[in-house]
Amino acid sequence: MTLRRWLACLAALGFASGAAWADARAELPPVVLGEPSAFAPRERLDALRQGRTRVALPTSPSLRWQLELHANLEHPPLVDGTGALVALLANGDLVRVALDGNVVWRRRLPCAVSNVPPALLAEDVALVVCGDGTLLRVDRDGRRLDSTFLDGSAVRANAAPLVREDATVVVALDDQLVHVSSEGIVLARARLGLTEVFVGGLMPFDGGVLAVDARGDVWFWRAPAVPRKLGSFGGSPPAGAVVLGTRALAAVVSQESRVVVLDPVTQRTSVLALGDAALGLRFDGPPSLAPNGELLLTTSLGEVLALTSSGEVTRRIAFDVPEKLADSRFRTATTVERRAPLVVDARGNAVTFTRSGQLVILTAEGPLHTLKGRACARPLAVLPAGERRVITACADGNVASWSQP
């Protein structure tokens, strides 16, 4: 299949519930996650996992400081309301780095950390899930607060917890969901008896919580009722799903690299976009939601695609592979591992990495700004850290601050 034919197929696919997606976005109430002033309180930044930030991203940033944390990062760090970085390292250390790049404290946690990403609670308290199912809280001064044993293992678990509007927390363990009060008291639990773990992150929905398992099945739980299945993406979504509206969830399914949208009311799915093995094309997940309602995805060919709810490709920007090298044979040879997900601001500007680790800014109008020099050998995340300021995090433990001059 030629690239032109592939694009034509994208335009023809369409999403039958596109109007529901567009209309439902306006129906979603504001979601307060942890400390409202935090810039990056959890992975994918907000409760709906849309990759959006309320602060303006820099369009031509300069490097302010760079720091080596001397241990690998397996999860994106968090950024509180002061612009300080809170990072959970692979060796079990929790580190707080101030706005100026100085390490405020570094604490070794009293447990084996799980594969569950950390989150920020109110007053910049860090929430960490241990492999034995213990829930730890550490305040902004590095003091360990109370701990709660959740009576379950988190050895295989990897979905990010959800901090609800009432300051309670829902945590996904290996085989159950647990609802915990702000004081650390277990309020409710649901054992689903699944062999597959939940992926991505838990999300708020209709007064309850959404969870997506590794098979792509979508579950809804609102205690005291038992969890119920709302449908399936029809394949494994390794990076989890994104809430687009009250009638639409989206995910990149690894099988054939499909972008799938699910209506949780009708349980109907639609394929918004398809990868192409012949071109070496696959989509990086999860998608991000632009302020105009379009889905933004990076691809293995080094492009950003903007998709409408009807499946139309409105923008196709090559940020990593030069346009003059658009030959399909070359592109097949340059497919790479998944990149750090896009972060989008209210103006529609976005930031990500190239495969070589350079920081790239995409403006809403289309122009690109690629910073000279290598920001990362193994890019992990770009995090908003204040107005026109971001922090880059690399899997090897290197973090750096960039801001507008």
C-alpha cells in the first residue's frame, strides 16, 4: 500500500459516533486531581489522561539546568505547584528537586517499589504503591506519613492510581481495585478475578472509575456496586486509554497498530486509523487531545498526525524524518521504539522528542522548533513545570529544565 493510498483509507474510515465525541467534551465536568495547582500530578498529567496542560508551553526554550539522579527512571516524574520535581527511581529512592535544580531531599523507601506510577495528593504529598500492596505517603519535606496495607499484591500491577475530587484514592492491584480514604482507611474493594492486569491509568467516569485491562476490556466500578464491563478495544492497549468525552474513549491497540474509539454506552467500537506494516507505520500511544478536539499522535515514521472524530487527517507534520526522505523504503528502515507522549497546551502548541533525543516544539500554526543538541539518550517524558517552562526526563535518570528566555 502506498502512503497516498493509506491516507485515503484514513479519510474513508470515519467514526460513526464522532458527533457524540465532539458534543460530549462540553458535558465533562472539571476534574480536580490531587493538588489543583500541581503542573504534573500524575502520568499523562490530568485525570482523563489527555496529555493536556493548563500552562503555556515554551516555543523557543533554553536549557536552565541539568541533573543526573544516578539511578534509572521507569515512570515519568511528577511536578508540584512550585515547579519542584518529585521522582520515584528504580532503586527505590524518592527524590525532590527544587525549581532551581538543587536536590531538596532523597529518601530510600522501606519497601520494594511496584511498577505502579506515583501520584501527587493535596499539599504535594507523594503517593507510592509498594510491591506488597502497601500504600505510602511522603510529604513535601520528605517525611513519611501513614502507610496502609491494601491486602493484596502489586507485583504485576502497573496502572496509575486515581486521586478523586473528594481526595480519596482508587488503586489497582494485581487482581482488584481498592478505594482508600484520605486518612488511609480502605472504604471498598472489588475483586474482579481477572488474569490480566490493568494498564495505563485509572480514570474518572460517571461518578466512578474506569479501568482498562491488558486484553483491552474496559471496566467500570462505582462502589458499592460490582464492576461491570463496558466493552472492549478488541486488542491490547499497552499505554492504556484516554477519556475523550462521556461517549468516547480512545486507545492505540498494539495489534496492527490501530487507533480505536469505544462508546461505553453502546459498547460500539470504531477504528479511527490503521497502521501499515508494509510502510513500517505504527502509532505511538497514548494519543493526546488538542484543544480543538483533534487527536494528536506521533508515528514510527517520525510524524505527528491530527485526526478529527470523523477520521479525517487535518495535519501531517514530519518532525523527525525530513520530507525529502519520505520514500517508503527509507521509512521502513527507520521505524523506532515508542516515543515520549505529546504534551499539549491550551493554545494547541505541543512538545515531544525526536528519536535522537532532541526536544521538539510544534506550534498550533504548524512550524517546528527543534532544539540543537541532545536532551536525552532514552527519552521518557516532557513535563510542564510552570508558564513556558518544561522538564525533560530520561530513562537513564537525567533530568533537565528548559524555559523561555
